[in-house]
Amino acid sequence: MLLVLVAFTIGSLALPLLVRAWGPRAFFGAAAVSFAAFLYTAALSPRVLAGDIPFESFTWIEPLDIALSMRMDTLSWVLALIVTGVGALVLLYCRWYFDGKEDLGQFAAVLLAFAGAMYGLVLTDDVVVLVMFWEVTSVLSYLLIGYYNRRAASRRAALQALLVTTLGGLVMLIGVVLVVVQSGTSSLSEILADPPVSPVMTAALVLLLVGALSKSAIFPFHFWLPGAMAAPTPVSAYLHAAAMVKAGIYLVAVLAPVFAENPAWHPIVIGLGGFTMLLGGWQALRETDLKRLLAYGTVSQLGFLMVVLGYGTQDAALAGLALLLSHALFKSALFLIVGIIDHQLSTRDLREISGLGRQAPVLATAAIVSIASMVGIIPTVGFVAKEGALAALLYEALGGSAWGLVALLAVVLGSVLTAAYGIRFVWGAFWTKRDIARVSWPAPSAGFASAPVVLAVLSLAAGFSAPLLDVAFARYADLAPAASPGVPTPEHPAYLSLWHGFEPALWISLGTIALGAVLFVFTARGVGRRRVLPFTAVDAYNGSLRMIERLSVLTTTLVQRGSLPVYVATIFLVLVAGEGTALLASSDWQADLDAFHTPVQLAVAPVMIAAGVIAVRARKRYTGVVLVSVTGLGMVVLFATSGAPDLALTQILVETVTLVAFALVLRRIPSRLGAHNGSSFAVGRAILAVLVGLTMAGVAIVATGARVDVPISLAFPGLAYEIGHGKNVVNVALVDLRGWDTMGELSVVVLAATGVASLVFVTNRSETLPQITAPIIQRAQRAVRRRTPLTEADVEGAPSRTAWLVGGQRVRPENRSILLEIVVRILFHSIIIVSLYLLFAGHNLPGGGFAAGLVAGMALVMRYIAGGRYELGAAAPTDAGRFLGIGMGIAVACAIIPLAFGVEPLTRAIFEAEIPVLGHIEFVTSTIFDVGVYLVVIGLVLDVLRSLGAEVDRQANAAVDSVAAREGVSGA
């Protein structure tokens, strides 16, 4: 069964290529995949019927006990046959429905992937995985419904279906979590075998039912299904008749035998299901579009299924499973027939179709058989199911069950409406109408019409095979109690048969058909001229969306004021309110404080405090930035004297790079604070700052004194040496012991670099960067090898002044410093070598990828400061995005490659060897991960320099040139 899921996955991935090569004929391949899954499921039938339930499991998330487990009991077997069998016919039908259309690759792939997702949904035995498949079907249905993405109606319908079903799925997820917590397992079979009983379980059951109701379009979620008719007809036939809408029915059918006696069950399932059957049936009589008529008929039939399968007795379960099969056959056939009519006539309006029955007798016969099964006319399987359902509910009603009486009345009245709109469909699609001209019917190909004909034939064949269905479905029915509480146990259990004699259920069924025919006669003309209610569920949905939009605009207006100080103040206020409340509410404060650890702290702390106070009083931006950096450098001293050289090294590098970044930004803004907008509410800001400081001090005091166990950090030195084969605990922890944390931090770094670039660059981050031609670089390299400065002969078109860097010739004379160029030329390569040393020595000595990357970044900073943006282009002639991408790719590869060897992600490998002269050497693969960190950090620094430095320079020069050009024109 797991291999079948793999086949669906591979098939959906290959379909876009097949469609590109074969066009619509690629649907033959998609149908073959689904049909192969049908044959495989059918091959397991003997085991299922014998009670030997096939079960496969693959552990997925072991700590949470979540597994990809597949279990095929009777109910899952029936649904799997429907999903794969009807899916194969629908995919075959697509071959002709989309004939001549292009851009079908994505559609075909998504439709086949949906079939695979539904196959997994009905077979999975893990409720958490079931939720995942549940949401996958919602997303895929969104793509299928919105296939005509250029039509506003299709986009709205797709979004509506996605929002409604996803909302129900999220509510259902909460219920699943509660069920797992209550039962202690995520296995569906184990939960049903020993169901927990508690008020929490009742609440969880209600949440699960919300998900089922939304998925199966039961009131009040029924409105999304008719709107989804904007999808292509094959999608409607498969998703909205045979597959997706059955997901909610399936969940109810799974839970009903065990939980139907819960006090919350019948009011929801019977009450809403019965009302939906009546509402959908009445609305179907008002429609003139054949597809929407079937859509509302589907809503009605889903209510019927919800009532019967959700009732929870053996007789109802047996009839409900037969009804589930019959609905899949007749409703998908009817949708496909409407698709053929629409394809051939370009209309689905029954007011424009007349005389089609005589011109398309085969299609009309298939439609009449399918409608007969829907209405419940012998000898179709629909008759068998309907009679069984009426008999089961009649017995419950006569036995004194109030909900049995409610269910019986709803089914009887709904069956009258079903007969009426069923006759209306046949009359509207195939009858000859006196006041409408006969249509000219271009006969479809035999392959195009084959799918609905096969489904209609199966409706007849299943009716004659009722005794076989009875044997096959009995194991599912036996899971339910024989009768509801308070109702006597039946003397003879019900069974499926084409003929039970002239029993009461037969007469009730015949009566509903007769009344339905009468109702059709009275409503054939003029029905649907006015609304029953002044609003519909769609109006409520649209009103809810408008209310959310207005609320969001109001919230945005109040919160997003366009003031950065307001945003920062809001964050700080929430911090003070939340953390301060938690601190004040606690009575278990335990302070473990020392005045100082080393005398250096007594010297450094006053300097840091003084720098912070003076920074607040500073009036120039650059002065403030420098003073803030003083506090950072004070932290460097504290780290260095506290035995943390790695942290000290990293801190000083970060402070330096940050200072450079600030300096680059400060070039484009006023030098003095308050030059354009002065600071306001200074007292309030000071109070907030003091409160934040006190809050953080309180958190630090409480956190350091609240430890009740030995810190795990004490074990890190041993773990670093024994597991990571390194002596530098900090670096080994970053790239090995806590590699996932570093992976997340790398992602943040990449996002930060991309964000900085996107704020500065107008289009592409590399389009506007200056490049120096290759010949110039080659001559510059020769000059470097000669250890001589660049001359006029080395740089084309250069002024006569000597340059020590390639980009020096492009710098304005007033901005150049020969001394700085000489120093940079001498030190650049040495700094790069130092960075490489820190990279590879960081496993045992202070350093590592992060510090080494910052050192290399500082070398690039020097090149830029000395030679400008052209020099930066020469120092790093590639795009910063490549550094970021390659570095992140290396880190991800270090996580994925171990999986191929059957070990956990980011597991290190150690290579040892004895080398002559060098002696014993070791290489740990986590060093490769560190290389990725190194490249990502270089990419970040390069992106900052190119964005805030080179690009800002270019924009400033462009602005100056533009002003000069305008003045020259005006002067002329």
C-alpha cells in the first residue's frame, strides 16, 4: 500500500513531461496508474473479506510515535476501490474532455496527486497523518477548482473552498490532538478498540465532526460545493461526487460504530445531515444549470449519507455503505454526462436544450439509469441502499428512538425532493420541449462517452450483486451495535437484497417517488423565481470576509502608524507588561548574586555604563553609534576575562562589521539627530527604557537563581571531545551537538542578507554593480606578482597617478589614500589566510566558521574602503547570492547525506590516519558544515557592502551627475 502511494507520487511528478510530449494522451498514463492501484486493491479483497486486515507501517517521527501506517479494513477497502476505480475512469475521460487544450501538465499532475492523497487518507491508520492527507486534499482541490485561473469566478470558488475546508481542518486538528492526549496513541484502530470516555473526549468529538461537516459540505458549510462547480467537469465528477466530499463521510463512518451513543453525536450528525438533505434538494429544484442542479443534489445526497452512516446501528451501517457505493457511481456518471453535453453544445442551461434524448440514446440511457439509482428504482444498487436505509430507520422510529423518527422523516422528505430534481434533470437534459428548438447534436467519440456508460452499467450490476455486497459489507456493519439504546434488538438482522417482498420500506420508497413526480409537475415551471430567505449562506460568507477586511484595515490604521519609535515602544511595552506580570506574580524568587567575579569587571562596567548614558545624550548620529560600540567592546573584555575567547573574538568582529554598516548608512541621512524630526516625549521614553532595564535585570536574576538541576552545559566538554572529536566546546556545539540551531540561524542570516539587498537594489542585486574588465584584472595580477604599483600601462585609460589597488584608479582624488591602499594591498591576502586558519583550527582552538567568515568579511571591508566599489567588484567578482546559496547548500547537504547511510541528519563522520612526519591526524565532517557557515557569513558581509556601500555610492553618483547635467542644460 505504501508502494502504491509512491507510484502515485512518481506518476504525478512525471505527468508534466508526458503531457509536454504526448498532449492530452498523457491522461492514458495517469489512468493506468490509478487503474493499477485499483487492481492492487481488488487483489487484496480476499484477505479483507476474510478478516485478515492488510497492514503496513513505516516509522516516521519516532519521538512522537507517528508512523506512515496503512490499514485496509472493509470501509477503507470500499473507499479505496472507489477512489482508484472512479479515478481511473475520470482520468480516461479527461483525454477527450481536454482534447485540443494546452498547459495541461500541472492539471494532470495535480489530479493524479489528489487521487494518491485520497488513497492515503482512507487507508492511513495514524490520525495525525490523516490530518496531513486531509489538508493536502484541500490544497490540491484548490488548485483543481481554480484551473481556469483567468476567470474571477474560478479564483473566488477555489479560495472559498480552500478557506472553508481548511478552517474545518484546523478545528479538526485540535480535536485530533485532544484525542491523542486522551487515548495516549495516534493509532486510529487502537483508539477505536479502547475509546476514552470523558468530557474532553466529547469536546474532541465535536471538533472532529466540524472537520467532517466542512469537508463533506454539510450545513452550515454546504455553500462551497455549488460554488466549486466553476471547476472543469472531470474535477466535479471526481472531487465533488466520488472522492473529496467522501472524506468527511468516511470519518463519520469510522467513528459512528463506536461514538454514536455519545450525547453530542446525534444532534450534530442527524440534525445537520437531515437539514442539509432537505436544503440541497429544494435548492436543486430551483436551478436551471444542469451542473449546479447536480451540485445541490450532491449536497442533498451527502446529507443523506451523513444521516444513514452516522446513525450508528448495524442495519444503518450496512445500508449506508451500499449508499456510499451507489452515490459514487451514479453521481460521478451524471457529472460526466453533463460534461459531455457542455463540451458538445457549449451550454448546460436546461432552458436551451431540447430533443437530446432521441439524438443521444446511449447517453440518455446512461443518465436515466444513474438517475434511477439516485432516486431508488429497482434494479439499481441505489434501490437496494435506499430500501435498506428506510427499513433501518423505520425500525428505530417504531422502536421508540426519537432520533430515529427525526432521521426517518428527513430521509423520506429528502427522497421526495430527490425524485423531483432527478426527474427534472432527465427532463431538462434529454426531453423534447415544445417551446424550445431542438439542438443539433455532434455525437461524441465512443471513448469520450465510455466512462459514464461504464459507471451506469456498474450501478445496474451492483444492484443484481446485492447478496455479494451484503457479504462484503457485513464486517463493517458488525462493528456497530444492533440497535440504539432503548430500542429492542432486531430478531433478524437486515441484509442487502434486490427484493425483500412487499415490506413497509418498499411502499415508503414508492410513495416518495410518486410524490416526487407530483412535486416536479407543480414546480417544473416558474420554480426558483424568488428566494425562500432574504440571504443565503454565500451572503453570510461574503459578509464575513468583508467584516474581516474592514477589521484588518481598522487594526492596521490603529497599529501601523508609520513610526519606527512607536513600533519599538509597542514591543518594549509588551515585554515589560508580560515579563513584569510574570515576575511580580511569582513568590518563589531565588537570587544567587555575586558582586563581581574578576576585578576587571569593576573597571569595565563603569565604562560601559558611562558610554550608554553619554550615547543617550549624544546629538550626532555617528557619536552615538561609536558610544554604543563601546558597550559592545566592553563585552569583549568581559568575555575574554571570563574564559570565553571564542565569544570575545566573535563579539569584536561583530562590533566592527556593525560599526562599518552603520557608517555606510549614516552617509545618506542627516548627521545630527533631530535635524528633520525632533525627538518627542523624552520623559516617557526614559521611563520605558528604565522599565525595560529593570525587567531584563529581574529576568536575569530569577533565571540564574531558578536552576534546580545540574546544567547540561557541564557535560558539553566531554561530549565535544568524545562525540565531536574537538576541544573547542563552543564551535563543536555549534556545528555538531546543536547543528540544527545553527541551521536555523543560517536561514535567518540568508533572509537578512536578502532583505538588506531588496531594500536597496531596485531590480537585481548584481545588475548595477561595477565590473572591471578581465584584461585589467589580469594586468593587475601581474603587477601584484611583480610587487610593484599599478601604472598607466596596467590600467587602460587611467590617469598618470600611481595606484596600489585595481579600483584605486576609479576613486575620486579627494577620496583616495595611498597609504591606505598600500596597507590593504599588503594585508589583504594575509587576512584571508588568517580567516582560513580560524576556519580549520576552530574545531580545537578559538575560531570557527562564523568568526572566520567575519575576518574574511573584514578583508573585503578594507578593500572597499580603500578602493571603492570598483575595488570591491575586483575583490569579489561573483554575486553575494552565490556565496549565500553555496554555503546554505553545503549545510543542508551535511544534514541530508547522513540519511543515505541510515543515520540521523547532521551525524558526523571521523576520518583518522597516520601521516609520516605529521603523525596522527583527524578530520571530522562537521568541518564541512563549518565551511558552509563560513561562506554564508562572507555572503552576508558582501551583500551589506554591495547594498549599503557600492549601490548607495552608485545612486549618489548618479544623482550628482543628474544634477550636473540639468545645471549644464539650464546654463546652456
